[in-house]
Amino acid sequence: MNHIAPGARAGIYHYDEIDRRFVGERVEQFRKQVERRLAGELTEEEFKPIRLMNGLYLQLHAYMLRIAVPYGVMTSVQLRKLASIGRRYDRGYGHFTTRQNLQYNWIKLEDTPAILHELAEVDMHALQTSGNCVRNVTTDQFVGAAADEVVDGRVYAEILRQWTTLHPEFTYLPRKFKIAISGASSDRAAVRVHDVGLLAKRNAAGEAGFTFYVGGGLGRSPFIGKLVREWVAEEDFVAYLEAILRVYNQYGRRDNIYKARIKILVHELGLEKFKAEVEEEFARLRGPKYRLDPEIVAGIRAHFAPPPFEDLPTRSDALERAKAENPAFANWVAVNVAEHRQPGYAIATISLKPAGGIPGDATCDQMDLIADLAERHSFGELRVSHVQNIVLAHVKQDELFALWTELDAAGLGTANAGLIGDIIACPGLDYCALANARSIPLAQALSARFADPIRQRAIGELGIKISGCINACGHHHIAAIGILGVDKKGTEFYQITVGGDPTLTAAIGDILGPAVTETEAVDAVEAIVEVYLANRTDQDERFIDTLKRVGHAPFKERIYAAD
């Protein structure tokens, strides 16, 4: 087994005393502010910016605490701590988010300092998970393991974490700011729908560098990120990003929350004007002061050294036998297991989307089990994906059957990664004060409708994403089938879009027709799938390609014919 002792770290950044002192000081500062709020010395209006800077939101029924999982990577020890906190201070579960973080939805204000203190014991915190700052930087959940990886995005995400934390210019930006990094030929980080998306790559000389996309984002005004620079050398990586943020800080709107994101600035200034402003600022910053020292990069990279892999054959006879003897396991391998760069190993996705379940939710018992499995099978390391699943990135092929057996017994063996059952959904009106409609019941109904694993395989790659309001936390704009909750005179309705794409060929989906009820929405998705299957040229033609070829008319006719 890929065993690693509890408390050890593999492929994860090691906190030093500076990190720990800083986090500890922030916990104590917040403890005093909470005491003032509970004593009535601070009003809610005065307390709000303080709590948001510490990841604490006030939702419909209770406080929600969002825990940072930098670039989605954590240890088994940290996951066990999250499970322990969920049992003691919440209702026995946690919710994994599209920012690769974890949320507790039923937190008491008086408990938050104790929770943050417990998190600090395992080098975790809630910083940069809310407020008008640079949020948790996200990256590819297969980073450091994928066969198609060119550059390890964790290295640069960690550099950005350190650079942006307490940066005086970026603590009070016009609005929240989200960065994603991908270092593989396949974009698994949705870089073109972020404020800044970085595609890490190597030039002909083998040197690392980045393509920069700026101004992507969803919500009320969805935009696809624009290419602003094809190549930025590694040594200029920080300087160029700082130039972008300085331009945003200078020109970004602070008088209108709906026009404060950088996507609006790029749109209103125009791409060429924005690029010129950034290049001018970059020219001032470029030089020794802002040069990213190769020794710093090497020092960070050392934290992400590969685990002690064994020399194994590419083919596992044990895996092949298990697949032959157990069709359900064979299906899980075909759907949830990806190719690893190291012979004899595999990348296993643990779906948090069981049929009829709540996307992204995991009970504390399940978290403990996943932590145990990570220690036994993946060097004590795991990742949170931006599609609300968990990944064990370094599993021996010989051990996949043992892993799946335990997962399946705990309700975690669902084979739907990347298929129609792998639904993304925001908390919606069940929790969120901003929502217009519930997302969770619709996600549960859809996952139950398409529960059959054989049918899911036959449908193929087709993602559903659901948002309970126009803020688009469920990323519905970039789904093959997107669903947006809307309010019509106090009744929940759902608007359906088709043709979204989260990859490097990113696209915003088109509204298919009038909004429908929850029951009608489930039937509408069924109709869309049936039209797709009837019109695709073969099983390899993706939904988005069929849609482009036949247009929207066949789908509209099927859904709205009776209207």
C-alpha cells in the first residue's frame, strides 16, 4: 500500500513558524472582535467586514464558515480535523465547493474563534475565502499526477498565496478577485472564466511561462476571459500579475457593486486599452525588485516533490482480473479513474454525487474514511476538485479494487465523474439569502432520474450545472445544460441554457426558452438528452458538437411543443 504515517506530508506546502505565527495572530484578533460583537460593542454593520475577512458569512438560517483549502490540496490529518469540527460545531457534514474549499452551514458565532483555533493546529485557516481580496487560487485537481501535465500548477499557486496574503494593495480591491492556473494540455481548472486565468506551459527551450487570460467571470454579466499576453516568462510572472491588479485597483469601479469586477473594466476600457495600461505598468515593475528568483521557485517546488513511487509495470494483472470479475468495479474504473504519469499508478476520483444526493456534501464519517483511504492508498494526500469531488491522485493500480470496495460500502463508489450525474449545484434557497430558487432538490431529482450507470455511460460526457440565482455560484453559464433558478411572483422557476463550455474553447450557453417549473425542468433535461441521442452522428460526438451542428430548434420543439 502507499502508506504514509499520520501527520506526515506528501506533495503539500509545509508551514513554517512565520506562517503559523501569522495565522495564530489572526485567530486571536478575530476572537476579540467576536467578543465585542457578542457584547454589543459592535453592530452587525461594523462587524460584517471583519467577519468576511475571516471567512464567516451570515446566511438564511445561520452563519456559514468557509475554510480555505489552498489550490484544493490537503492531508489526511487536515481532513480528519474538518470531520471533527463538523461533528462538534455543525451538523455532522461539510460541503465542498467550486472554489476547492469546504463550508460549514450551521455555525454559531460564539464558536468561530474555537473553530479557527482548531484549524490553525493543522495549518489551516479561513483567510481569503471572502471579501474584496484575491480569493483562494484554484488549479487542476490532477496536478502533479496527470499524464498530460507540462507544469506543476501547485508551485505557482503557492507563490501567489504567499504573495497576495496581506499585500497592502490587494486587501481592499474593488471586488473579489479569482485566479485559476492550469499546467496541462487539458484545462481542468476553467481558466477562461476567472478574473485572471493562467495557462502554464513551456517554450521551445523548456522554460516555464504563462499565457494570461483576463476578464472572465460568470454571474449577472458573464464574460469569457480575453487573451492579454501569449507568453510571460516565469521570472516576470509576479510582476505581470501585479501590473494587472494595479490597473484594476486604479480603474475598477467602487461606486457600483454590479460593475466592480475586472471583467466589466476590460469590457468598458476595451481590450487594447486595458492591455496598454497593463504593459505600461509592467514596464515600470519589471526588473530586479519584482523578478521571481529561481531559488524561490526551487524552494517552493521542493515542497511538491513526487512521493516515493515504486517501480511498477504499466499493466496490473490484479486490476484486470478484478475488472473482469466485477462489472460495477470495471465501470467505476472506466469512468472515475484517470491515467497517471507514473507507471503502475492511477488517479481516482471519489464522487460526492450519489443518486439522489446533495452535490458536494460529505458526512464526517465519510471524511474520516476518505482520510484513512488516503493514508493507505495515496501517500496521505487528497485534493478537492472544482466540480465538488475528492481526488486520490496516487493510487497503485493493484489497490484500486480494495479502494473501490470500501468506497462503495460507504456510499462513495458512484461511477459518474464527468457524466450527467456529476452535477454541480450551489446551496441555493435552502441556505443562501441571495438565492431565488432551490438548487439542491432539483439536483437530487435529476441525479435520481439519470441514476442508471449504464445509461450515463451511453449518454457520455454531458455536464449539468445549477445556480439558485444570477450570481451563478453553480457555474450554469458554462454547462452543456445549465439551469438558473428565477423567481416569478413568489414561485420558483428554472431557466435552461445549452451549449456552455468550461474548457479552453470556453463558451457561454444560450437560453433555450421560457423558464419552467421544477418538475418540468427534470422532464426538459430528459427531452434534451433524448434529442441529443437521436441526432448525434455516433457515440463519440459530444453534446456541444451535436448542438452546433443541428442548432437549437430540435431541442426547443421537443420541450415547448405543447405551449
